[in-house]
Amino acid sequence: MSEGVVLQLRPSGEVMAAAAAALSAAKRHLERSKLSANTVKAYRRQIAAYAGWLGEHAGEHEDAFVDVHGAEAAATAWRRSLLERRVAPSTINQAIAAVTLLYAEAGLRIEVKKARIPKPGEPDALTRAEQSRVERSAARRGARDRAVVSTLLYAGARVEECARLEVSDVPLTARTGEVRLLGKGDQVRWVPLPAIARTHLGAWLDERGARLARNPSMAERWQAGRESGPVWLGQRGPLSVSGITQVVLAVGEDAGLPGLRPHQLRHTYATRLREGGADVAQIKELMGHASLDTTARYFRAGRAEVAAAVERVFEP
């Protein structure tokens, strides 16, 4: 609660005056808080929205700033209105947190039930048809983009891990190959590459080496040799996380999947592993997850998968 700020609670007929005073106090509190700028902005937006809603329903909640019971009744009614508008549960819970802060600044400590956030089912993996379209699109864009997509799709690399790759991280032979990924917390893992990924990465590394051989000054400027340096090179230097993301976005646009992001290819990798019979411990290791709980989400069937199972069981 704001230090030195004591709000006198208004009679029931002055609900909006009380709301305005609490709103001002909450804004002052947020200005001094250590919350991130984005969180402060979101909280201010939510408490303003609540004040606006309360103005439209003041007659129904004249005791919204009289006591805890009136405050909780008003905040619960607002929560219900958000649910009826099909606002996302996470947004509703943010709104509840903001309004709880608003009331705390008025000297009222309320408790409002949060919206239930369903446990995630199957992550936003590509269907097999979508995956085929993405791979064809990447191939049309050239060896580098096809190799980028293959690294995300067949090694489950995070975009940051993909961007960090050095040539020495991808030892390939005719029949074997793996990729060294530097993950969260500087944890290193080696992920085996299937034949299709080895082929695509090998093709790009050959092309990359040929480019550098033709232009030694380029290699010197980027500190990249034929057998060393960053794996992903663009016209202006090594590709950053943003550069990798732009490659995937362009591939997705061409494949009829606007807004495609690297994490969807990573999710597709984990989903294909699960569909192929890999167990949760194996997927955890390959994905570089810190907890089995994170990996377990890939073992919760999504709506599309459940619908397909019903069709198989009851097909004529």
C-alpha cells in the first residue's frame, strides 16, 4: 500500500469518487514500484478498464468501495463479464491482480477467484501436411534456409541455440552426425541428426565453404573460415536470433502459414518424437528441458488429436 496515503471510504452513493481516488493512489504506487514497464502499463490499463466498467454499473455496485464484501462482489461481477466476453484466462488474472492492487490502495484487501488456465494440451505443432509445405518452401529458398529449418525441425533447437551454432558444433560424416547445442543456463547437449537433416546441413556447409573460398575478405571480416566460424551467414554477417526468425517467417509466408515462428518447429520436433514412441525422459533429454513437467505437456492430447482418435474408433 502507498505510504502516507489514507483514503476515506465514501458512502455508497459516491462510488465513482472513491474509485477515482483509489485509481490515483494506485497510479502513484505503480510509478514507484519495481515492476517492469510492460507490467505497469498493463496494470494501469486494467484498473482504468475496471473503473470504466464500474461507472457503467455503479447502480448495481454502490458499495464497491464501502467494505470488503461490496468490493469483492463488484470485482467478481467484472471477472464474470470478462469471462462472458471470452477474454483469455491469463488476461483476466492480470486484471484481477491489478484490481486487487487498486483496492489495496483504498485500504481494502480483497480475494477474487482467478480464472482457471487450462493445462496446455498438444503445443502448437505443425500438422504433417503443414510440415511438408514448410519443408518445400524452405527448399525453394535455398540451401541455407532449408538447413535452418532442418535444424529447428529435426534437432528441436531453440532459436537462440540455432543462432549460436559454429561449424565445429556440427560434425557430419556420410552416415552419422549430431549437433552441439548450447542451451539455457549454459547447458550443453548433443542431439543426433536424422539423415534428412544431415543432408541439408551438409549441403549448406558445402555452399557456405564455397562462398568463403571465393571471397576471402568476407571470411576475414566475419572471422569465419571454411572449416570454422558461425554456421549461418547472410549478406551482412552472421545471422542473429532476429535473422533466424526472419528466415522462418519468410518460409512460413511462402508456405501459406503467416506468422510461423521457430518455436513451432521445435514443438513439432517434440510432438513427432512422442508420436514415434519416444518416452518422456528421452524427449526431455533431447529438448534440453530442466523439468519433466515441461516435457509432459507433449503427452497431453490436443483437440485435433482427440478428434482424429474418435474418427478412427467410430469410422464405418
